[in-house]
Amino acid sequence: MTRVGFIGLGSQGAPMARRIVDAGYQTTLWARRAESLEPFADTPAAIAATPAELGEAVDIVGICVVDDAGVDAVLRGPDGVLATLAAGSVVIVHSTVHPDTCTRLQADFPAITVIDAPVSGGGHKAAAGELVVMVGGPDDAVERCRPILATYGNPILHLGPLGSGQEVKVLNNTMFTAQLALAAEVYELAARRGIDQQSLAQVLAGGSGRSYAGDVVVGGGFNLDGLAAVAGQLLAKDVGILADRIDLAGTALLAAADAALHRMRVARPTIDDQIDDQKEPG
């Protein structure tokens, strides 16, 4: 049986890992914080002392940490997964990161295969096995991993070569960010015109102007302050990745996304900022 490792047991990664364990896979976990492992105490999952120890025990490993620096920190170096992972194994990068992070890993470790598979839906969708999984990588590796991805994902969309999943994920997140600015502006305009915002929200919920971003703005009290505290930096990171990957100069997409980031009082990082962050783990 395929032996699976998983690192990144946060609000989304933990239910993904639980789905793998419950599907009967021989699973090994590692986490920086012991409390992240407590929900798995009643399962047959093994616990590794280090990422390198996990690498020795598995054939396929999923990574669901926060950012590029986190991905490199758990994979590279003498204590990283790739110090011990056997040739022919597969690394699945679920984190939303720059596509170049994935392609650099593949270039530096040619004996293993890297696929990128960022997800969308949140913890409740992961627990239900209904995450949208956006996959980039070679056909054979993707098919090898598909049964594992299917424990928590539906649909599983193979979008192209390595990096394609990340590119589509940041396109999605940039579009969401842009729509946040439009929704917030609509409610501000309505308020200035003396229109009841709750009534407007009901109209938009059933009309052609409906969007998920609009629902988020309503839930946040018709502004982006609450969302900024929770996800502002992550959205800024993703818009920054897309702006580095694709020339967005003069596009309505970037203008609206930047307007939303301005409202959330966060700055879109440049590629130089991202490279500096990746150097941080050493």
C-alpha cells in the first residue's frame, strides 16, 4: 500500500490529513506544534519526530503550510523531507505559493517528482471531501496521486504542467480580491444615497450582481476591515504572485484587486519581497 506523509495540520490541512487516514492509508504526520497532532491521537497515524524522519517513512507527501518559506523550510535542508525521501517518490504542494517555488524544487531534486495541487473550499469542504483541487504536473505522477487527492477533493482538475495549479489558484484569488473592492464600493454608494444596505443585500443575493465576494462583504458588516485582519496579507501575497507571473499592467483585474488591498490597508509584495522571505529559513 502507498505510504502517505502529511505536513501542515491547520484549519484546512488537518481535515485533509484526517480524510487520508480514514481512507485506510498508512499515514505519517509531522507538525511544529504538538497540539496540532492531538486530534489524531485516536487514529492509527504515525507521528514523525522531524520532517526528515517522515521522509524516510513515506512514498508520497502532501505539504499544506502557509507560504513559500514554509514549503522550503519543511522540504529542504538536513532535517527536511527531501533529505531522506526515496527516489521515485512524489511531493504534493498544496500550499498556495509562487509557481517558481515548485519548479525550483523539481530542478534541485530531480530524483523525486513534484506536483502542485493548491485547494479551495476551506476546512468544512475538506472534511466533506469536496475541496476543489487544482493540479499541475506530469500525467503519470498526477494519476498516481489521484486516489489520495480523491479522499478530500472533488473535483480534481489537472490543469497542465508543474506550476499550472498555482497559477490558476492565484487567478482565482485575484479575481475574488478584485470583486471585494467592487462589492464594498457598491454598498458605500448605496449608503450615501440613503438606500438600506440589508435590503440591497437581499436584492443582490437574488440578482445578476450576486458574487461570493459580495456575500463576504455583507457578512463583514459592509466593509473589509474584518477580512483584512484574517486574510489581507494572504490575498496580497497571491495578487503579488500573479502580478509577477503575468503582465497585468493596465488591466481592470489588477486595478480592482489593488483597490481592495488599499481598502484592507495591506501592500502587494513584489517578487523581491517574496525571494527575501524564501531565504529566511536558511
